Amino acid sequence: MVMESQGTVIKIESSTTSAVTTITATVGYPTICTKASHGLTNGDVVTLTAFAGASAASMNSEVVMVQHVTSSTFSVPIDTTGGTLTAANGTATPVTWTTIGDVVDWDGPGGTATIIDTTNLAATAKGKLLGLPDEGSFTLGINWDYSDAGQLACHTARTNRTKKGFQITYSDSTVQTFDGYVMGLSTSGGVDDKVNGSITIEIDGAVATV
């Protein structure tokens, strides 16, 4: 189905909200978390802490996107198959987001992987191995507005060289999240024109989609 770009919302990580505590996790892949009236929704990004049991190390300190939400359960994309997690110990602290305002277009996420040459002297054609995916960069075209909280947050992240989370919610409610560094923030203008801007984010790690 063709999706229209109008209505797409792009946000930058801003702070955290009240934690969901005493979560019971069921081992497997994905790991299922149970907590009545947890209040989370698909696409929320949470930091996991306080899990206990033999598999706790694979959960604690992980920042993950919530999926498969029901009123009392949600899943996280962590493989704990064959492990052990103690009941009613875990905590999930949601990230909150600030909308980057006055976005007029975007490009990305998208990238390539390195091609590793495996050719040897006995080969009759090039041998190749696909390297790790590189999600590349994400570029926003904006109407420059320094009073906009989202644009200002991007400026601050660039100045402080801080890695931030970013979230794209498309018009069909699909959500993508990723971490990145604001590498560039520039303006341009001319006679009988508005001040335009561009924000360039270098993506760090994978892009999660739900």
C-alpha cells in the first residue's frame, strides 16, 4: 500500500518518565514482560534495569523498543531462551520525545554494508563477503526556527557531542527508532525567501521498526 509522507512526525529523545516497576519477564525470544496496566505502547523506547536471575545481565542496562503490546504484557527484542529471570523484579523506564518542528522533508535511514574481499590466488573470480550493515545518515530539511524545542535539542546535542535517540512515526503508525549523533546543523536563505535549514544525523547501530 502506498503511504503518504504528510503526517510523518520526527522526534528526538528528551528525557525519561515514570518507570514501570515489578515486571515479571518470561524467558524466550522475544522476552515477554508482564505487568498489569503498564501503560506502554508499541514503539516506546525503554531502559531496562533491576531484573534478577541468571539471565539478568542480558536485560539490565539495555535500551530497547517495546513491541506486541497488550494491556498487561509487552515484548522486548532480547533473546533469553534457556535462561532464568526472577519474577516481579524488573523495571522499564520509558524515554520521552520532543518533536522536531517545521520539518519539510527527510532522507534516510538507509545505508550499505562493507564488501569484504575474500579472493585468493587460486580464484578465477572475485570472492566476496558481506560486512556489517551501516545504516548511514538521516537528513532533515527544515524551516529554521530557533525557538522550536526539537530544533534546539538537536543544536544542543551537536554542541555537546551527545548521542541521542530519534523516532520516526509514519502516517500509517509504523515507528522506527535509532540512536545517532547530530553531525551538522546549517541554515541557508536568499532574496525573497525564508531561512531554510538542514540537520544531519549519523546513525549509530541498528534501526528498529515496529
